[in-house]
Amino acid sequence: MQMQTQLNLLFGLALVNIGASAANIGLPGCLDTCGNVSIPYPFGVGNSETGENCFLEEKLNLKCENDTLLIGNMQVIDITLEGHLDMFFYVSQLCSDKSNGDANEPYLSTPGFTISSEENKFISVGCESYGFLNSFYNGIGYSTGCSTGCTKFPAANIVPYGHCSGIGCCQVDIPPNMMNITIKAHRFRTPSVRSCSHSFIAKHDSYKFNVSHLENMPFTMLPIVVDWTVGNEGCEAFQNGSLKSACMNNSYCDDFDISYGYRCTCNPGYDGNPYHPNGCQDIDECKTKSHTCISENYCRNTDGHYECFCPPGQVGKGNIEEGCKPIQQESPVNKYAVGACIAFIALLIISWLYLIYHKRKLINQRNKFFLQNGGFILQQRLSTKQDSSQIAQIFTAEELKKATNNYDEKLIIGNGGYGTVFKGILANNKVVAIKKSKVVDQSQVEQFINEVVILSQINHRNVVKLLGCCLDTEVPLLVYEFVNNGTLFHHLHNGNKTSNVPWKTRLRIAIEAARALSYLHSDASTTIIHRDVKSANILLDDNYTAKVSDFGASRLVPVDQAELATLVQGTFGYLDPEYMQTSRLTEKSDVYSFGVVLVELLTGQKALSFQRSEEERSIAMLFLSSLENDNFFKILESGLLTEENKDEIRKVAVLASKCLSLKGEERPSMKEVSMELEGIIVIEKYPWNNKNLDLQESQYLHSNSNSYGSSWYDSMKDYVRIVLDVAR
């Protein structure tokens, strides 16, 4: 009884839901209603009084029998122009007391119509039962369904009224575009007591599950919703104009989310029946109060829209949001406001002119610096170079300022006696090191430009590549390739921690640094003396590949000269004593400094340390003293010496002692140093050549320590005292 009341309520609502625009529902001379159901065109019943069809196409032809509207043999209860048709449809029922055990299988053939997937649910009711909804169209079939539980009827009593979640009742969404459907109820096994299984389609909220429905379903039909369309083609078929759609005036064709045919929809601002020959009618928003004007009196209807306006003597848009304002007479306040605006504009113009003046002044200043720093000389030199890959790039001050975030102190990666080094990122995302010099001797500009040109041509894997420079700043900026693993000094002297650089890596670093210095001395187009060789100027990449850097103190040696007379420059602890005494710079000065680096690699101690005793503050002094006293292995870094590398360490020590000779003429050249270091690797690979060399090195270590003599030792002590005094 409750369900029957519910169906009656639904039917009553359908009667109320008759379109408001009764005019233009059906064609002239055709039936507009059947019972209490409106029949909007393109639907119709039979023919008109003149014999013309009351419907647009055959699938929309309905029947009216005894005030009941039918499509086929199904009762229609509502039709909307939005594309929905409500009708009653049968329930599939299978009861356990039937002798043959077969269920009725309702079938609905809906050519051109589809079961609405948005407005309906597929439902199965029963214990241990299941149901299927099958669709077949154009040779393609597909199904959906669900199954229910509850082995005993008392268990179903726990399900509240209206709940359909699997116990006694299940429901699923209906897939889109289902047509030509059949419904069939099933059960998993025959229950011990009388019960029925039911499967059906139901419009949303038209069915509420009750436990009593497991034994007796009080109805055989339920309302469902089908989606209707007109025609067989989509809207694309009408775009070229060869075919005409059923959409009349002030409407448009709509096939969005439609798989079969199309629908017609009134344009915005219009209402009515888009299929009727009279088409959609303009909505008078001013009369229907669907406007946003301040009043109906100030609303003007237009075709498809409306306009708001203000009463006389007022200005504004006339809508509720912005309203209208009285027109005010010009007052002194307005005059002052105009004057203030003029003054403000004048201030803007003056500020703009000042910015232009300041910008021009900045450009002139940069041009002055560019000329002062030898920019035109550099451009002339670079223009004569044929190989563009070896030409130094001239960067602008703005480029490098942006690359270093205005020289942010957080990007400083090094500070030295000759300048500060920043990490920078260029516009092409290339990471570089930018060296900002502290001061430049203007008398040496041409020599500086010459060095830039030559250094930019150096292309050696163990020399940091000079990429270019910036000359339009007060002091020139040099741009180098960025090496990201710090310096050899950092890895050898990392606080109080023992260095974790193994011997094989140290030996390889020494070989690579020696190759670089040998290249600068012997193989470059012009001999280059580094003049500041030290562990802090040997950079390492992720693979611990050595790259010699910082040519701020470097000097070019003319082809016809073997030495240069210069002011003494370098780092205490690495300075050549002969160079300090004579101020004559030679290639052997770099050899001495490299010898100190070799001792650092062997001992892990700094070149100069005030934490050691005065006689041992210079690592070179300590090293040579250990050779003289035959206790060299005691000063090696802890954990470095093994039986496997003992011979290699001894050979490197011999070479270091040669490099540290007080007289430059007694030191080997960097090419000889490089060859000796590489020879150690060769001997390791071919040990049968090692016996005679071991004897020679052993003799050299002992004889050399004795050959230094007291005079050499005293000279070395004097040199160390000089260094320490200056360092203090």
C-alpha cells in the first residue's frame, strides 16, 4: 500500500510538470494533451485535421487510448523538451513456488531512444539472487547487473527501510547509450521457503526497498526515464547547409554527450519549443523580473537580452551591483584634484628623465672602464684569431651581476690575495667561477690583455679553462670553468680530521698537476710561469681530476728570455728561496713550489704552520731535515704507508727533495718532474725494471741527506726565519 501511494505521488507530480509555455506545444489541429500529459512537438498523436503528421518522425508517433498516452504498449507519464520521457516498465520476477522456475523477461525496443544513465538505477531484490540488464544494438551486446545476499529472512530484518546496499537489495548505475533492453531476474539456489527475486529499472527515488518485498513485491511496473533525440545524424551533418535540422528560430543544434541523433535548445534569452515552427520566443526579462536592474522601470528589453539605465539626472550602469549616482557639478575640490594629477604626471616625467640621464651616465661609465681596461685592445686581438672555439668571450657587467645575484656573499667560493671568486650561473644555465680582482695596475693593461688572450687559448684537461672576461667594470672580472669538488688543500687539511684521500689518488693528482705545469712551461704558445703553485690552487672535480687554477700572479716569458725580474709575489711556505733573494722569476720557481705540494701529499701537513716548532714550521724544512736524519717515514701521514706503496712513496720523496733544492739550476724541469712521476706508474705496471732504480733511489736518499751539509742546513734555516718574519 505504501509503494502504491508512492507511485500515485510520482504520477501526480508528473501531471503538475506540464510545460509552462502552453502555447506552441503541438502543431495546429493536433492533440496537445492526452489525459493530463502534455504532448509537445516533435511528439504527436496520429494526423491533424488536415491529414498532416502531428509528429516529426515515426519514432515520435504516440497513441492516446482512454486518456492514457502510449508509446508502443508502454504508458507515458511525462515528456520534457530537455530530452526526457517518463514511462512505466515491467519488473522481471522469479518466485520459488513456480513450477518451471523461469522468470518473465521484459523486453523494451527503443529505436532512437536510450535508457537514461543519469536518471535511472538498475535494482535487484531478493535473497541469494541476481539480475541482469542486457542491451543489444548494431550487433553489439553488453550487460550490467548485481547480486544480493541474506541466506535467512531474519537476517534481512537488520536492513533499514530504503537501504539498498547488497543485503536483500542491490543497485548499480546504468551504462550510457543502452537501448533495446531485456531484464531478467535469477537466483543462485532454490530457497527453503517461498521467496521471489525481482530485477527492474527504476527512476531515481521512485523505489524504496522494504524487507516485505522479499516475499511480496506490491507492483509489477515502475517508472523509468528514457533519453529521446530526433534524427539519426549529429549536428555536423547540418554545418555545410545541404541538410536542414529540426531546430527552428532562435535555437541551436546540440549533440553533446549524445551518441544517436541530436536535440534542439533555445538560445540564451529565449524560451519555448525549439522544434515548433514558431521557434523560441524572446524572454522579456523586465516583466519576468529576471533582470538585475535597480527597477523594472529602468529596464529595457532587447532581442535575447535586456539593458539597464539610470533615471534622468543620474549616471551609472543602472544595475543593482553598481547602481546610479546623481550628476554632480564641478567643485573646487575637483579643480584641486586635477591640479594634483597634473603635478603627479610632471613628477613622473621628471623621474623618467632622471632615470634616462642616470642610465646614460652608467653606460658612459662602463664605456670608460671598458676602454680603461683594454677592451678595444682585446677586441682587436680576438678579431685576428681564426679558431672561434679558443676565443675568450667578453661578458657584460649586467650578465655577471645577474649570474652572481648581485655578487651575493653566499656565493663566494674563494678568497685570495688577488681577488674574490664567486660561483655564478649564466643565462644558458652554465655554472662558472667569476673572479673579481682587488686592484689593477693601469700601466700593465696591455700585458693583462695579452695574458687573457693567451690563457684563453690554453686547452688542457688539467688547467682550469678561462672562458672570458668583463671589462666594463672598475676592475676586470675573469670567468673560468667551475670545478665543483673544492681544492686539494681542503681535502688534505680538513680541520683536525685525517685526510681520506688514498695514496693512488694522491699520486694521480700529483701527475696531473705536473702535466699541467709542464704544459704551461714547455708546450703552450708562450711560456707561462704560474708563480703561485700551491695546494689551494689545485682544484678537484667529482672524480678527483686535478685542475691548476688562479693565474692572478702568472707571468708570460718572452721567447728570447729565460727569466723575468719582478716583485716577489706568491704564498709563504711555497716561495722559491732563490726567487726571494734575487727577485728573478724562472720556471724553476714553480718547480720548488710544486715540490712543497708533493711534501703536502706525503705528510698531509700544511706548508707553513705556527703550531709546529720554529725550526719545523716550514714543511719543506721539516721534510729535508727528516731526510738528513734518516727518519723520513716518521713524518708521513698516518695510515698512508703500506707495503704495497712503500717504493712509490720513496720515489716521490726523492723527487720532492730534488724539487726543493736551494739552487734553481739543480732542480729538474717540470717536464722532467712529470716524466718521473709517470715513470712511477709505469714501474708499477712493469716491476722487472725496478731493481736498479730502487738501488739508485736508496743511494740518493742517503747520499743526498749527507750532501746537504751544515751550510745548506743553515741557509735553509735562514730562509725559513725570513719567511716566518714576513708572515708574522
